[in-house]
Amino acid sequence: MSLPSLIIRPQKHFVHTSPIGLVVLFLLLCTHSAWADNWPDGTPIDTWFADTTKVNVDQLGKKYVVTDYGVSTNPTIVQTAALQAVIDRCHKEGGGVVVIPAGTFMSGALFFKGDTHLHLSEGATLKGSDRIADYPVLETRFEGETCKYFSAFINADHADGFTITGTGTIDGNGYRYWQEFWIRRKWNPQCTNKDAQRPRLVYISNSRNVTVQDVHLMNSPVWTNHIYNCDHVRYLNCFIFAPTSGVKAPSSDAIDIDKCHDILVHGCYMNVNDDAVVIKGGKGTYADTMAVNGPVDRVLVENCHYATVHSMLTLGSESLHDSNIIMRNCSSENASRVLWLKMRPDTPQQYENVRVEGITGKARSFLVIRPWTQFFKPQNRPDMPKSYCRHITMKNINMDCNNFFDVGTSDKYDLTDFTFENIRVNDKKNAFSSDVIPGTVVRKVVINGKKYEDTRTIKIKQR
């Protein structure tokens, strides 16, 4: 399943000067007025974010259909070496597209290199081995740390221009990994993701100008998509799924964005047993002093549909400085939360310039801000910066919620300058208060039929 693109791309060149041409130009400018908009900090949104043009696989070079190079069509054989040989050959011969034809092909970890691309034909399934031994231990990035851990199923490092295309499926085959996790968690409630030893589905690192489009990304043993130290990455019309009932897929985050900038998530469907789009960058008391960690800036999530997820957009729990994050024009069937700001007492965190707008549907909670203490390890740091969330805007919201305003204060962080504008919600908890967060601005907010006024504005007028 893929969702249609909802944004019309602006034209890069316009040569008509006739009256008709001027009319068309005017209409185009009106249509694309959103791209004259700014990020929450006031800087212009680059037109790169308007370009949802799909990658043309025919323009990526020679196609290497894996069955033409000795890969068996037997779906029960783990063919890591044979598949990797095709990737290596493609790279050695100058690059091109590794094509998975219709059928099921099982493999362990695969490593894509510069100028190599992955295409999954209609009816194709690239299925991960359910044996952890098929995923080598190497230095990688996981849970906010650079560490030794298992590789992902699909890996691409220093692969500028890398693409994953096609309507086929990358299937993590996670069932046995999930079973083992829940068994371990029952035996040891403090069992972490690292203890459970599970590969991610797709890991892309140190790369730019990356596109993942149309593909089905399913059943990951742990995080589904993880990008680290990347920029100008586009997820276009992807179908991202892991089970949220029966044997649930623990920590199957849809897209983890880790120390990156300029990221577009457009027209995607997400149903996972954890948070959906997650902003990360590092964790720990001294995390902000380590070069391997870093900020996340300029992320646009738009026109996406969320089924069951823990949160539609989450900042943390492994974040340092997140700024210019927008989620807009998205719908929710059954999200537990819409915006979740996880505050770790052991990590200096700065969340600012975030805008959530045009959200419809149902959610258990809308805004959640609470201390996050799962597996945290505070150290003694005399100059520990105080964490904060500021300049957070929610506007044009029409939803049914159990708890619209689930906000807790703490001496470990400051909350300032939140804006609630043009909001109409049904809220069972009915706990909204403009007094909890200093600098709160309220405009055209209706909760359970009750209008909330901007008391600060009223006081100014009375003077």
C-alpha cells in the first residue's frame, strides 16, 4: 500500500510571458504559497522540501537482476554471500541497480556501497534471516550511542545518492526475535534492546541525497529505519508496518532520525509497536561534548497517515538539540500520542522551534511532556546545562483525545513559549491550562465546546 502524493511540485523554469502564461504563473505561485513559508525560527523553507519527484530507476545505470548472477529462487535458502556478490560486482563495474525480482529471497546483512542502489520489483520480497549469527557485530550507532552492535539487514554507509525503490517488500522476519525479547523481558524486566540482540531493518549512515520510495518496510526485529549523520533524505510514500497486536514487535520505530538535517517524510503510512517518527542525536550526561552526537535540524513530516503507534512525532529519548521540526497535514487512527517530548534527567536537551499543524483523527493524548527515566544513568556534572522546551506551536487541530494536555513540570527542565491556535478537540481528561507553561499563547481554542481566551492578550488590551 502506498499513499498518493498530495503536493504539487513547483516548476523550476517558466518561460511563457503571454497573458495566459502570466495567469498560469499566478496560479502556480498561489498553489505553492506554502513554499514561501518559513521554519518555526523564521528562516525560509528551502524548495528542496517541495520536490517529491520519484526517482526514475531507468536513469540509475545498469540493472543487475540478482537471479541472472547465480541467486537461487528457493525462498528457504539464506543467500547472503550470493546477494552480496551481486552488490559488490555492481559497485566494481561502476555502479547501477541491484534488482530483486518477484519472489522471496532470504539473506543476512547486506552492505550497499557508493553508486549502488536497491530496487524491489512488484511481488518481490527480500526477507531477513531470523538467526542473529547472520548479522555481524561491528561499530555502528544504536540507542543514542556509537558502539559495537549487530549490523542492520540493509546497510548503506558513505553512499551519497543511495536509493531504495519499487513496490516490493523488505521483510525483517522479526517474529522469533520478538518472541525472544518478550521471554527475556519476563525473566528480566530490566532487559534492554541491546540485551535482546536484534538487527534493525534499514540503516543508512554518513550519506546525503538519499531517497527511499514506495517500498514496503515490514516486520523489523527492532528499529525499522535508522538514518545517522545524513542530510537531504526523502521517504516518499512508504508503507511501514510492524504488528501491534498478538506477538507485538517491540521498539519497531518507523523512522529514527539521528544527528541529521534536511529530512523529508512525505505521504507515508506507519503502523508500528513504538514511536513513529523519532528525533534522536545522543544520550548521557556528557553527550553534548561528544563529536559522534549532534543536533537534528530541519525535518518536515507531512501528508502521512498513522494507524497504531506510540507517538506520531517524538523528540527523545536520545536527543540533544532539536530545532525546526514540522509535522503537518497528517491523520491518526489510533496514535497513543501526537507530540511526545521525552525529557531525560541524565541528558542536556534543548527542544525548540517545533510546529505541529493540520492534524486530524483520534489519539489517546495529544501533547505529552514528562521526565523519561527508562534505563537512564545520571553522572555527576557540575556544569550540567538545564534542559528546556520552547517555541512549540500547535495549530489547526481537530481531534478526539482522551487527554489533550498531558504536561508535567520538573526542576530538571524549563517549558516556555508554547502556542495553541485554532484548535477544536473533544478531550475526556479536560486538563488544559494556559498557566502551566510560562508564555503560553492561546488563540481560537475550543475544548469540549468551551472557548479558551488568551488571557495575556486580554490584560494587554485593558491597559
